[in-house]
Amino acid sequence: MTSAVDHHHGPATGMTRWLFTTNHKDIGSMYLIFSLLMFFIGGSMALIIRMELVEPGLQVVQPEFFNQMTTMHGLIMVFGAVMPAFVGLANWMVPLMIGAPDMALPRLNNFSFWLLPFAFFMLLSTLVMDGGAPDFGWTFYAPLSTTYAPPSVTFFIFAIHLAGVSSILGAINVIVTIMNMRAPSMSYMKMPLFVWTWLITAFLLVAVMPVLAGTVTMMLTDIHFGTSFFDAGGGGDPVLFQHLFWFFGHPEVYIMILPAFGIISQIVPTFSRKPLFGYASMVYATSSIALLSFTVWAHHMFTVGIPLVGELFFMYATMLISVPTGVKVFNWVATMFRGSMTFETPMLFAIAFIVLFTIGGFSGLMLAISPADFQYHDTYFVVAHFHYVLVPGAVFSIMAAAYYWMPKWTGNMYDEYLGKCHFWCSFVGLNLTFFPMHFVGLAGMPRRIPDYSIQFADFNLVSSLGGFLFGFSQLIFVLVVVKCVKGGKKAEAVVWEGAEGLEWQVPSPAPYHTFETPPEVK
Amino acid sequence: MKSNRKLILQLCGATLGMFLFGFALVPLYDVFCDITGLNGKLELVAKKSTGVIDTSRAIKVQFIANTNESMPWDFVAKDVEMTVHPGENARADFFVQNLTNEQMVGQAIVSVSPSIGAKYFHKTQCFCFDRQVLNAKQAQDVSVLFSLDTDLPESVKKITLSYTFFDITDLQPVAAN
């Protein structure tokens, strides 16, 4: 293989390299670092929440501030940590995996990234404003977010607009890259699954982020320009807000999990030293999950008073999603079956993903049963459910991807011992945090309330201790990354024994420019 | 590069389309509720009654009068409950008073429970069809003339109407909804 490195076009030096870069690897790294920073900011807010919930009664924060913490934690983790992390991984890996020299729209790529720091600076600045930060929950239901909102809500709306524009532009870039820049003989059904799942995710983003933009625009005009989209007094309807929000919100949860499915489908075959079981069925399962995600939104609204036919429709449609999801879990397990498995850190995270995400899926099925949902709605059971699909789901897949590809990014092996420490601390920490929430939720502890009745005290103490273990063990990850960037055992081009794919054909670290001539695809 | 441009334009078009679709959902949602009678939304137009009275059954109709939290009006249902036959014309009276020293404009919004009943509840005349302008301390009796459709499903034995007065003084002119 000829090396395509052009020594006259290395990275620029100093700050301008990062401000003006159009290189997909630089932008990918910036996205990943940004999302890690947001992960820690959002995580600190979670720890404030857990600190307040150590025991019943109010001790650490006032209820008003508690509400701001639950709201900001959700917003920052969803829009600032998980989504940018996946965009960062797409930036780094999609061109390498399809044999393209860069993303299709490099300048737009730079712009999409640099919107984010401004969006989140604006969102975080609401914490020091008069009236405080948004306190209406990350789902910002009207009229809490319109009539009763703090004045800072306008900054929140613009932050969502900016983050939304960033996601849409990123998604358009990914679609154009994947559809137009694949290496000549790479047909759609030869694409790695991470590329496939990202292509589908990008279409979801283009379809629903504009609806969210429209929704917050309606909030803006309701608050400042006298319209009444969500105000019953002017002929509007607050339930309309929930329909619009969840029309965005449900596909959004698949936006946060489909790329994770792709990552797991890359990692499991590598460490099982077997090709992925059922590649085509994985592609079709992902597509059907994406399509079905548009037909289930009202399962978030079972208790607002939708008619019986509606309850039944959304209940069955929701349960239908477990079929393609089950296909995926089956395929991952079948890939591992009789494989020559080894358990390096990426594989540990991937296996934990499969087990714990499935638990989250099962509690999701319980919530889908509409008559039962009337009991579970707005309790800690829901909190347990979505943290089980998002933390060991989305976050673990991102961690797995980081460990899996870090040697390719930095050229050095990460510290396997520290990586395993990080994994086991996170694994124990998160289960201690979120598993007891199932029990307190079923027993009736409501979510988003800073105080609780004393019978929930023991489980909440366990949750808080687990939360602190989980939170602080993420510092191990930072240590691993810093050590790996600084040095370590040199990584080979094919980092993992069983690894397949174009990204392993370039040397480690991946040169600044790769695949300037398209590679051969077998 | 040319195919790039075409694809980018298509995707931008899709983005714009979905943005507009979000707004299109607002009327579509109302249309959907109107057609199906879901969400307990009543049509705000007068209906002619057919003249046939179904005396074989009697339906309990209850009235609840509320004011929105910021609305300093007194609003009471004089007829809390009545029994009517489907097809029969009936009248329910309410009392409303502006408690402030300013002229105010209010709009009553009605919600029906069970929501299936909304489709069969016909109002020939209603104070909720119009904005109510009340001068300082002015009190007024308002009423609704209604009949129940004879096609009302057998399962509905009781219908509750909840009226809520909203302060729309600052929202003038409001949409003719």
C-alpha cells in the first residue's frame, strides 16, 4: 500500500489549526473533547442532584435550583454530550471506513462544530441570570416553559436553535459523504455497520430536528409576540406542545442509540474473531427501527387523556419496535457464540452494553403497556428506564468506541489496566445508581422532586453512592486519554487481531491526510 | 461535485419541509381533533336541532366553572347539574363578575368529558362563542343553549362540561376561534 501522506500539507500550527481547520480528524477530535467536557459539566449537575437526594428533606440546594439542575443535566447530556460525541466519531471514522479523503463539506463541518461552544455557552450562562436557568424539565412542556418560565428561557430557545442547526448541518454532511464519497467498489451492502447506522441516524436528524426548531420557535412567539400556539386562552392547546415535542423526541432517542448499535456491531465481531452474524438483517432492523420511531411518540403521553384507540395504537406500535431490536441483540449474541473471544476494554464495554441495554429495553416494554404506564408515569421507574438505555447504552458505546479506535487516533496503545479499572468502576457504579431506581419508582417515588418520603431513603442512599462512584470513575477515563495521547506502546496499523475494515489499512496514528487515492475494497 | 450540489439541495429542501411540517401540524392537529371528536374540543358554531326527542333515556349533564389562575373574575355555574333527554333543548345559566376596577376581556374555553361526548354536544347559543367584555365590577348572567344528539352512544350516561375563563385583555384582537 502506498502512503498518501503529503508532507507539505500537515496541520497548521497554534490556535488557528483548531479555529480554521477543515480536516475531518481535527474536527472529530474537537467534537469528542467538547462532548467530554459537556459530559463532565452535565455529570456534575447529576452529582448535585444525587447529593440532595442522599437523604429525605432539603439539605444541599433549594427546590428551585434543584429543578434547574434536573433540566440542565438532561439538556446538556442529550444535546451537548451524547449527540456531539456521535458526530465526532462519525467525523473521525466515516471517511476512514468508506475510503474517503475527508468529509464531503469540510468548511460546513468546521461551522457545525463551532456553533456548539456558543450554543452551550449561552445555555450555561442562564445559570447566572436573574430568575435562574431553565427549570421546566428537559422536555420543556408548555405552559411551564412559556407562561411560567424564567426570563432566561429566551436564551435557552436560541441555544436549542443553534445546537439544532449544528446537528442538521452535521447530518447533511454525513449523508452527502456516505452517499457520494464511498470508495469505488464499496456498495451500500458492503458498508461497515457504523456507517450504515449513521446514515440512517442522519436522515432521522434531518427529519426531526427541524420540527424541534419549529416547536421552540412557537414557544418564542408565544412568549414574546402574542401568539397562542400553546395557550388555551388564545385558542391554542398545551397538549399540542407535547405532540410536537415527542414527534421530535421519540426519533431523537433513536438518534442517540442507532450509532451505538453501529459501534457495537463493529466491536463484537473483532473481539469474537468472527464476521458479524446477520449483516443484512442488521441493516433492515436498523431501518425498521428508524421508520417505526415516527409512529410511537404518544407513548410518552399515555396519561394526558388520549382516547382508547390512541392508547392501543401507540402501545402496539411501541411493542413492535422490540422485534427489530431483538433481532439485533440476537445477532450480537450469535456473533459471540463459539467465537474466540477476548475481553479487552472495548469488548467489556460492548458486552455490558448488550446486557444492560437489554434491561433498559425490557423496562421500556413495561412502560409501553399503557394501562400499567399510568402507575409508572413520572416516577423513578421512568428515570431508571431511560438511564439504562442512555448510560450503559449510548455512553458505554461511546466509551467502547473511544477505547477501540484510540490507538488508531493517537498511535499509542492505551493503558489496558486503567481501562479495565474504568470499566469495572463504571459498571458497578451505574448499576448501583440506577437499579434501585426501579424499586423506588414502582413504589411511587415521583421524579424531579428534591424531597421524598422516608421509606425511599435506603435505596436513594445506594443510588447516590453509586452515582458518586460512577461520576468519579470517569476521571480514570481522562487519565487514560491523557496518557495515551502523551505516549505508550506504539500501536500497529491493525490494532486488534480480528479487526476488519478500511480504517485498519492506514497506519497508526492515522496520517493527517488519508485515502487521497481511493482504496481497493474486497 | 455536481451530484453533491443536487443532494445538498434536496437535503436542505427536506430540512425546510420538515420545519414547515412542524407548523402544519398545528392546524392538522385541530382538523384531526375535529374529525374524530378527540381531545374534548367542541365546535364553536351554533347547530340546528333536529326536533326529535329521545325520551327513552336521560343524560346527566354537569357544569363546572373555572377561571384561569391569573383571571380575577368570579365565575359560577348556577346550574351545576341537570338531566336532559337527547334531542331536547336545554339551557344552563352562569354568573360572571369582573372583580377588578378595570375593563377586562375574557374568553371562556370549554372542555368536555368524556371526550367522545364532544361530537354529540350541540350548542345553539353560547357565551363561549364570543369574547366577554366586562367593565369594572360589572356582573352579568350568561348562558348556554344546547341539545344532545340523539345518536349519542348508549355508553355515555353523564357528560361534564368544564368552562374556563381566560384573561385575553392583552391579547386583542384574538383569532376568531
